[in-house]
Amino acid sequence: MNESSNRVYPSTSRAWGMVILLTIAYVFSFVDRYVLGLLIEPIKGDLGLTDTQIGLLMGPAFAIFYATMGLPLGWLADKKRRTWIVAAGVALWSAATVASGMAKNFGHMFLARMSIGVGEATLSPCTMSMISDSFPKHRRAKPIAFYTMALSLGAGVAGLISAAVLKWAKTVDEIVLPVFGSVAPWQFTFIIVGLPGLVLAVFIFFMKEPPRQPLESDPNAHEGDNLLSMLKHVFKEWKLFFPFIAMFCYMTIVAYSQGWGASMFKRTWGWEAYQYATWNAVALLIMGPLAVNFAGWLSDKWTASGIKDATVRIALIGIVIIIVTGIIFPLLPSPWMAIVVIGFNTAGIAMVSAIGVTGLLNISPARMRAQIVAFYYMCISMAGLFLGPTTIALLNDNVFGEDGIRYSMALLPVIYGIPVLLMAGVIRKNYIKAYEYYESIGQE
């Protein structure tokens, strides 16, 4: 029985107003997450940290808690008021970002990064749940793509801010702020990017939450009552979920491996960190938003025309772009040519990232959507943060040497990309089967 006639969605203006506000929050989250990677050298110098400690701050300190807290928070998002959960998360990660600027040692910084991960874990499961309650299936890809655009915007904004600070740091010894006192430029950066989020949290707290849509007439709908039920469902349907999620794990592995980008440009072409940060930010800000919105538009268009695996097709196109451009740009003879090709690589990454949750919502029971989205983010975050940077480091140390980092960067897209392409036929077949099932029971 089709129950779509029983669904009443919020007005278009209210629904898009919610999406815009949550997208701003996502931009803030990515700025707070990304900025550490561009301030490594001054932080190491002031706090006396080693490369290993910096690696722990960039990866495990953030990833473990960001990924694992998403599961209970996803369950909470399926049960409680989502706007309040997000508001609390924004306040926590913003305060923790400010606290990063006040860190005096590795332990302080580790605790701050852990808190940022916990706070940011609230955002996407709640957001995707609210979007699914605010837009019918055939209009859902564009708002999700718009929200996902924040990945590129956040990284781009963080790059520009950090580039400016890195240049400025050469001319300024210290800065004196009310309350905080004398701070170094890197500390000032954390404070200035963290404080606005505390104001944003207030706006989200008072934002009107969309009503939850009626549950589908799925005979297994009761299975979404707890996290264990969600995990049982995912593992029962592992042939559907694991290969599907693998496509998006590949995207994050490549994206996080590019944290080595500044080092590659320095070792290969002699660029300073601020030069790389500036021009990489330009590529992100131009190509990222264009690609994610194009992917959302194309997904809605193809889905409306009856292409049931539209999201999978778009993801696979993006993966091919990532592989080809990922091999090429590190091997080019000049940094300017590499930056141009990185722009197209960014477009491929943005296309894949824009379409993942849209596809996931189409093949997940409505009652456990937020939990499955949280599981998805856990998988792609842990894959990206643990495998991306680490693979480059291992190839540098054991195969190509530090000066051969360009070859490590060129090889990584092949190592992880080819297995995903080999699974393409199975992914499409199982996705269409699940899509048709949920379509048959009237789930939007």
C-alpha cells in the first residue's frame, strides 16, 4: 500500500531555510576540523610535539570518537528532538575549538580534538533525518547535495584563513585579546574560527523541527527500536550495504590522503604551505560547490525519469574521475598544472560525497534512517582517517622515500579504487533490488 498521500511536508521556504542553516553549521564544523592540518608547524614548535603526536591529533583523537559516537547519537536522533541535539553538538565542538587555542600540551589538545569529534558526530545523522522528513524522495538529492557542498566550502574557507595567518605570522610575534590575553597566531586562529559557532548554536536551538513522516508499511518496521536492531539489519543485508558503502570509503580515503598535499608541493616543487593552502582553497571553492550541486540536480533528474540506480551511477562516474586525476596530478612537471588537475579531482570527490546519503536513504527503513546514516559516517570516516594518511606515510617510509611522496600520492587512488570498480555490477544489481522493495511498500 502506498502511503505517500498521508505525508505532509513543510513548505519549500521553511524546508530550505532549515537546510541553509544546517549547511552553515556543516561549514563551521569542517573549518574547525580542517584548520589543524594547516597549523602543524607552529603548533609543533610552541607545544614541543612530535610528528607522531600530531598524527594522533589529526586522526585517532578525532576519528574514533567522531565515528563511534555517531551510532548512539543516530539512535537518539530517531527518538528525540533533533534540533536540540544539533545545537548541543555545535556548542560543544565550537567551545572545544576555542579550547584548542588554549592548549598547553598534547593532553589538552587531545581532549579538545576528542570533544570536537563528539560534537560534530551529532550533525549529519540529525540533518539527514530532518531532510528526509522535509522533502519527498524525488526532491531530496538537491538539498542533500547543497548540504554536502559544505565539505568543499569548509575546507576552502579553512585554507584561506590559515594561509592568511601563516603569512601574517611572519610579521607578528603575538596578539593580545580580551579575556584570553597574549596568544600566538595559531592560537588566535582556533579562537576566531570557534567563537561564531556558539552564536550559531542558539539559532539552531530555536529552529522549528520538521514533523516526522508516517512510517512505511514495512512488515519489519519494528526492527528500528535500538542500535542492535540496526546493526542486525545492516549485517543481514551486508551484500547490499558493505559494497555500497565501500564506494564512499574510497572517496574519503583519497580525500584524507590529501592532507599530505602541502608536504608534496613543498618536497616536489618547493612551494610554501601558505601557497598550497591558498590555491587549493581556490580549487575547492570553485569546483566543489559546482560538482555537488550538479550531482544533486542530476540525481533528481535521473530518478524522476525512472533510473532507479541514479545515485550509484553518479558515484561510479565520480570514482573514475578521482582515479584518473589522482594518478595524474602528482606526476605533472609543474605545480600550476597540478593545481588545475586537482580542481577536477576535487569535482570527482565532491560528486561522490554529494550522492552517498541520498542513495542510502533510498535503501534504508525509515525508522532507522538516522542510525544507518550514523553507521555510514562511522565507516567512511574511519576508513578515510586511518587508511588515507597512513597509506601515504607507509609508502613514503618503505617504498618511495620522503622525496618520492608524489609517487605515493599517485599510487594510492589505484590501490583502493580498482577493487571498488570491480564490484560495480554487484553494487548496481543489489541497489536496484532494494530500491524496488522500498518503492513497493510506499516508503518515501
